Amino acid sequence: MENKDDFISEKIRQIRILKNRSQEELGSFIGLSKQAVSRIEKGNRKVSYIELSKIAEYLEEPVEAFVEEDIKNKLIHMKDSVAAIPKFAFDFLTDYKKFLLKRYSKEEAKVISNEMINQINNIYEKLFLDEHEQE
């Protein structure tokens, strides 16, 4: 996708199709013609926030579902770090920590976290290090 408007347009189309809804039905719900919905989905017409809210309501999805990629692509730069991590990874780790601490003691959560780190390192080695050795 070239920009966030293209992403939103494509996401509307994908979710509408997954929900087995027609452009005509969607347009009728939000007060637009089938042609206007088609232009939105092709990226030829921008969708307003109010229209996006109505689309989300009709398709029974949170508004975030249509703009999620923009959020996921943001990078977080940690202090004294050369690399940045994607926001979705940071959010996952934050949620995972809360999940662990609700269910386990700090010591148990640390053991589980260390095992997760080992598994991530194994995946990293398979995906990245093996590739470089093959080149």
C-alpha cells in the first residue's frame, strides 16, 4: 500500500467481502451509492471519519481494524538502542507481561519469559542466521 488512505480503502473492501456484504448494502447503510462505495474501495474517494465509523458499525468491526496497519508500522526507539522495534511487538510484550503477572508469581513469570526469549532466539536463528549461511 502506498499510503494510509490506500490501506484503509483496501481494508474496507477486504472486510466487506469477508462479511459477505455487497457494496450496495454497505452504501445503503451509510447513506452512499454503490458507486461511491466502489470509489472508496478503489482509493479514488477518501472516506471521512464519520463514514468510517458507520462502515465499522455495519461491518461489526472496531474502527481500529481499518487503520491498524498504520499503528503496527510505527517503530519505537528505545534509549541507547541502535535498532527500533515495531509498536505491535512492544505492545505484545507489554500485554504478555501483564498476562503473566496476573497468573503467576514474579519468579514463575521470569522463568516463562526466559523460555519465550529462548524460543524467539531459536526462531531468529532459523529465519535470519540460516539465510546468511546459505548465501
